[in-house]
Amino acid sequence: AASLSPILFLRLISASQSSHSVSMPIFAVNFLGYSHGKSLQTMGQKDKVLSPLQHGLAGSLGGLYMTVLIAPGERIKCLLQIQTTGKAKYSGPMDVIKAVVS
């Protein structure tokens, strides 16, 4: 049986930390929205069982929360990524925000 060397294991962990540090807060916001969606439909009744449609609606609210959080950041990232040739129009994320808002 092959075993994973400790050095390889540490490299795998360090490589995945950056993706986890980005995705964990996003999923936390998603679950917060889902929780709010469930509580809006149960109106404080802890023992109420939701139908699949109601779970879907609660999940949709979680998706809405996530979209509000992610969409502006994705727009900034895309505007920075497309300036690959020639003189850069934006110097960084704050420059993009100033240009988009004004």
C-alpha cells in the first residue's frame, strides 16, 4: 500500500488553503440566506416541516444572498483580467470600483 509522504501532504494542504479561505465565507452567506428563507416560511414554528418547494424557495434566498455578495467582486475581477495587452486602464481593484461607481 502506498502512503502519502508528509511533505506532499503539507503541500496539498497549503495549496488548498487559499481556495478554502475564499469559498468558506461564500458558503456561510449561502447558509445564512437559506436559514432566513426557512425561518420566513415557518414563522417561528420550530416543528413545522417544509415541503420540497419550500426548501427550494429557502435555497433560492440563499442563492440571492450569495449573488449580491459575489457579483460585484466578479465584475471587478473580469475588468482587471481583460486588460492583458497594451497600457492598463485600471491600476487595481480600488481603481475599478472608483471608475464603475462614478
